Amino acid sequence: MSVNRDSIVTVSWSLAVLVVFLLAWEFLPAMLGVPEFVLPGFTKVVGEGLRIWEPEKILWHSTITALEVLIGFVLGSLLGAVIGYALGISPRVEAILSPYLLALQIAPKVAFAPLFVMWLGYTMYPKILVAILIVFFPVLINVLSAMRTMDHDMINLARSFSATRMQVFRMVEFPVTLPALFSGLRIASTLAVIGVVVGELVGGNMGLGYLLVYFEGQGNTAGLFVIIAALTAIGILAYYSVVIAERKVLHYLPSAERRSA
């Protein structure tokens, strides 16, 4: 009963913070003499969102961006996890590939966006590739760190029962590193949105990033806030999708242990 009461109190305070923020957004700019073209009020942004919803096809552009985020996140996470586990299993492979992976990690990923546009044109593929690059490293690093720091006594115990290398990975290494993997996925879910938007900003003719450039050219500040809100909604949806999947997969772990992973 106390847990439910604490949850209600937490939600109530969170909603109160939101209400205060929206009221400040609505009234403070006018009180401080900030022009509407610099910082429009909340109701102005809502009204602009309703006005441009159909003419500018906000839902269609949001769907394009969400699809690019989904594909980039899935492919980048899969690639990062596979390579992370491969490096963790084989120190020799890690020694061979780590200099190149380090160089790719140091290179600013957003700088590849113009190159991808030149190669692949104004399609979805450059945006997805940028998202893959940005998503790849958090997953790789989390998985590899978990593989390096895991308790090797558990591996030795499995080998003492004549377990094969694949059985050791499937029964010991993979389950133990799942919390770290999901930690990387939570980070990657938000970074995927950033990667897609960067690609759309550089060379897009569809998606929310394209609308950002479009409204910026018009000087439509309220429209920019509408697109930022749509991008935030996509990021929140992606993040909490990972959180829900984590709770279902790691249901056997205490919630505090999942958060600390």
C-alpha cells in the first residue's frame, strides 16, 4: 500500500513540475519582453501545431523519422552487440581490431552524414547509416566492458562440467552481460534519434529533420518547437520501449540492480 502511495506522490510532484514549467513558458517570455518570434508562448506553439498538422503532413514526416530511428537502432545495436561479444570472447580479435574501432569511435560520426548523402543520395539510407554509427559504440562498449569484468570463476565452473565454448557463452556469459547490454540499449535508443535528425538536416527531403530546416528558413519559431516536441516524443517512445523490454527480459533481477547496471 505504501508503495502505491509513494508512486502517486511521485507522479503528482512530476505533474506539478510540468504544470509549473508550462505556465512559466506561457507567461514569462511576455513578462520579460521577449518577442514571440524568439520564444513563442506554449499556447502559440500548440496553435501552430494544430495549424500545420495537415498542410505540412506532420504525421507522415514523423512516421518516416520513427521508421529510420527504428531501423538504425536495431541494426546498430545488433552490430554493436555481436562485435562486443566477439571481442570479449577472443582477446586476440580485440587486439587486432581495437585500433580501428578506436579510430572510428574518435572520428565525429555526424561528419559522415554529408559523405553518406553524396554516396546514397537524398534517401533514407544516409540517415539510417548515421544512426547505426552513433548507436553502435554505446552497445559495443557496454557489452565489452561487461565481458571483461565478469566473474571468471563461473566460466571455469562451467568448463569443469565439460561445457563447450558455445555453451559457456549461452549459459554463462550472455545471461550475465544482459543488464549491461540493456544499459547500452537505453543510451542507444536516444542517440538513434540524434543520428537520424543529423542525417535529415544535412540532406533530407522528408522527415522531421527536413521540417526543421524548412521552418528555420521560414523563421517559424513556433513550428520549430512543434517539430522538437515531435522528436522528443519519438525519443521517449524509443527509450521506454527498451525499458519495457528490459523489465520483461530481466524480470528476475531487482529493479535497483537493473538501474545500476
